[in-house]
Amino acid sequence: MKCNEVKKNLMSYLDGKVDKELRLLIEEHLNQCSSCREQVSLLSNIADLYKKDSPFPLPHGLKDELTQLIKKSCKK
Ligand SMILES: [Zn+2]
């Protein structure tokens, strides 16, 4: 799996919305790719902040923005 495929699915992955097969592929990639690992920890920190400080789910707009940001940061 390539970085851009992983990053495309990262928000769903963190939401637990990817199927088992895809999750395994993503985790396999994360084991080998420090760039994507950084993105995951960044995103999960943001998601955690939202869960803690807000009774509302992560706004859709913000999710899209984050996804765009991640895609732009992809170098491969
Ligand atoms: Zn990667």
C-alpha cells in the first residue's frame, strides 16, 4: 500500500470505519513508514482533544480539511 492510499483512509481508520482487511494493510504500512505514523499520531491527538473537550463529534469540515492537509503532505 502506498502513502497516499493510507492517508486517504486515515480518518476512517481512526474512526474504526475501515474493514479488517484494509486495517491490516494500513497497519502494515504504518510499521514501515514513519511519515504516516506521524500523521496517525497527529490525527489521533486531534481526535482525542475533540472527544475530551467537546460533546460534539468532529465537524465534517474539519475532517475534510485534515484529510486534504494529509494528502498534501504526502511525498510518495
Ligand atoms: Zn507512508
